[in-house]
Amino acid sequence: MKKLKRNERIGALMKILSDRPNHIFTYNYFTDIFNAAKSTISEDIVIAKELVEKLELGDIETISGASGGVKYSPRISKNKIDKFLKEIASKLSDKSRLIPGGFMYMADVLYHPDTVYNIGKIFATKFAGQNIDYVVTVETKGIPLALMTGKILNVPLVIIRRNTKVTEGPTVSINYLSGSTKQIQTMSLSRRAIPEGSRVLIIDDFMKAGGTAKGMQDMMKEFKAHVVGTGIMIATAQPANKVVSNYTNLLTLKGIDEDKEEIYVEPSI
Amino acid sequence: MKKLKRNERIGALMKILSDRPNHIFTYNYFTDIFNAAKSTISEDIVIAKELVEKLELGDIETISGASGGVKYSPRISKNKIDKFLKEIASKLSDKSRLIPGGFMYMADVLYHPDTVYNIGKIFATKFAGQNIDYVVTVETKGIPLALMTGKILNVPLVIIRRNTKVTEGPTVSINYLSGSTKQIQTMSLSRRAIPEGSRVLIIDDFMKAGGTAKGMQDMMKEFKAHVVGTGIMIATAQPANKVVSNYTNLLTLKGIDEDKEEIYVEPSI
């Protein structure tokens, strides 16, 4: 391939690094595709590093040694988090979302790729440096959030199923008590999904009493996995005492007033 | 903010465009964050445009007019598709994936963020220029693929549920015949999920006889939506006559031989 100019190399470098956050690219990878010397690539990386710091887009880190290289860890600034969560809170507070029975429609928000990508960045920023091996969720609505968090952290997603599936092979099933309805429910996960000793981040879209999150935490015990954190997009203010204590929710659903047709959602970080 | 140098601007431009494919960014967006004149930004965009062409990363398009701006449409080259699908086919052919009953474990592949991001790029390349409004799938295992396809196309995901959920509000439910087991199954979708007249792309992970894909196509009729295509990650060679005819599968499962402990998977595009 023809040699690229410096500005082209910086452009390509930023594109490659952002497409695959937290993946370690070797220097050889770039010397090959850019047809350039290692010293040139090193200079390019210094420029890219300063750039992401200047624009508060995260960190570019160089790792020395045999398995060394360069990786980009996106971060989202406190200002951007605040602005983004305010927008989401306002969107979710729209009364057209009211569903009879005191529920709130939020599939459009949870399934919007850019929205969940931003939420993934927030969770990845919150749980940075935790050496996470897997992001774990339970089907269905939290899957997009969990996948995008895994995309940013560069780790696989694990989806716990509500029912045992024949295509999963041998599974571990647990029963858990739904915190709000007090009904016994089941969740199930393929035995080969998570190796013993893994460090996992639990992600879910919604928490009321916390029964499902507790179920996922208990499931992780069966896999001898260490839960480094539990990230929830939106948790209800009531009941204040959840059955889990160790979680981070981005938004709080203060309440739904069906008579007044009002939904109260606030950022909580 | 301080002015950025050209190579910094190109780097930031590529980062911003690749983070949000197919989104139209206005020139003002860049003149603001780069603190630079429109003519300068135009020159930067020309450089970025040539760069993505040179590296076969897709197209950067400038749109004139009031709602004009610039957008990046990732494409993946035929060579890269071939190489990637061969790798996946080889990974799926590993005999450790055999599950008694003639099934194949593939959750690790389907839930790997980079793998599904690449598959999303392939589907987005295949169905480019179709003015797609929504990517539609049915829970559960196809969700990551469908979300990433939506991410690249910059359109929302819609997830059809297996059961009616109270949090979805009024729903449309249909019964369909599973093509392989001949059992009647149900799928359900919130009435507010898709406006009439939308153009949708159906994405799923697996197809045997095609009953589920047919069910999704029928569901779209209920929403008066136009199905522009159906993309499947892997379809079985048998039965050769599926109940749907109009679909694109990336891989073919030729067969599983439990006695010989062999799985035969081949790329099919």
C-alpha cells in the first residue's frame, strides 16, 4: 500500500482505536497497515493521546513488553454524563409513556443504539479499571445496554435465560423470589458460559425491589464468579430498601401519578 | 477551546464519524467544536473522504441543503467479509460445540461484541441504500446482531417478544407455525413500536425451516411495514425448502454428525 500522510495516519489510527475500544493493538499492526516505521507510529500515537485528552474522550495507553501495544479507553466526562442523563430523564418523563397499571413505556429508549452506546460509555467509565471479564444480564430489555457496555470494555456479554434452552447444553438453574411480586421465578445459564474465577459486571435496565439483581448475583456464586459491580439504568425510589445494596443506578423513577398523568424521573449520579 | 492542528482535526473527525455511523453531522457542529472556519472543515472532510476510500472503510458523504452535513457509512470489503466468515465458520465447526440432540453451542460467538459488530457491518453493507427505518428481531439470541446492525445503519432496534408484557402497553400478537417442530407459537409486539409505512430490516441468528422469519414477516404486515430484507447469520442446509424465500444468510450449517463428532459450517455469501 502507498504511504499515508501524517494526518491520514492520525485519522485512521483514531478510527481503528475507537472502533474497538480497550483492545490492545500491537505496533506491528500499525506499521503493517500504514507501511511506516515504528518510530513514526510512536509519534502518531503521542499526537492521538494528546488529542483524546484535550477533547476529554478518554485515554490512549501504551503498554510495553512482549504483549504490548496501544489501546483506547473511552471515558465520558462528568459534564456530558449530566447533560445526557438530564435529556433521558426528560424524555422518560413524557406522559405519553404512561401505561395503564402504573407502568412506563421505555423500549424505544432502551433499544436506541446511540442511547445505549452512551449508557455503555457511562457504565464503562464508572467501572473502569476493575479488570472485568464478562458483562452479565438477564433477558430481555437490558441486553442492548449490556452489549454496548461489553463493547466499550471489550469483553463478552453473557445472557441469563428465563427458561432452560436445549441449545445451551447443560445449564445451572436457580429459583429466586421476585422482590416486588413475591413470586418464585427461574433463571438459567449454560454451564460453559462463564469460567470459574471470572470477574463480572451485572447490567440491567430496571430495578424495583432488586429481586432479579439478587438472583443474578446468586447465579454468579454458582459459577464462582466475582461480581465487581451492578449497574442499573433506572431504579424506582420505592421500595427504598432493595434486596440488594451494592448497585449503581443512573436514573431514579421517583413515581408515576396516573391521575395527574405524570412520571417523575431524575438523574441519580 | 484552543484551535486544533489539522492532523488533530482529522483524528477527531474520524473518531466522531465512526462513533456514530450514518448520522448526519452539520458543518456547524464541527466548526463549533474545532473552533475553525467552514472552509477549513470542508478541506478536512475531503482528506477524511479520500482516506476511507483508500483504506476501503466505506464512504464519507457530504449532503448539501438546509439539513445538510456530513455522514460516514461504513462498508466492509468483499475480501474482509470472506476472511471474517471463514474464521467464524471454522470457529463454529469446532466439535466442542456439539450439544446432545444435534445442536451446536454458539452463544459465545453471538454475544461477542466485536464479532456481532462485524456482522452488523456486513448486513449494513448488504442492505445499504434501502432507507431502512427499523431493524426488527425476535428475542433472544439475535438481539446483539440486530442491535449492532441498527448501530451501523443509525436506526432503532425493535424486539418482538415471545410473550405479552404488561410494560409494553397494547400489543399485537400473532400465532405462527414453527417450521421445524410444527408447533404453534406466539409472538407479540407493542402497538407503538413501529409506525405505519415504515421500512424494516429483519435480522435473526438462526434459521431452520424459516417459521420464525415468516412469523416476523407476517407481524410486519400487521404494522403495515415494508420488509426490505431478512438477514440471517446461519441457516441450515436442510430443509432446502424454507417457508420463506427472500432471505440472506451469511453462513450455512451443512450438517451435524453426532457419531463422527463433526459440525459442518460454510460461508454462503
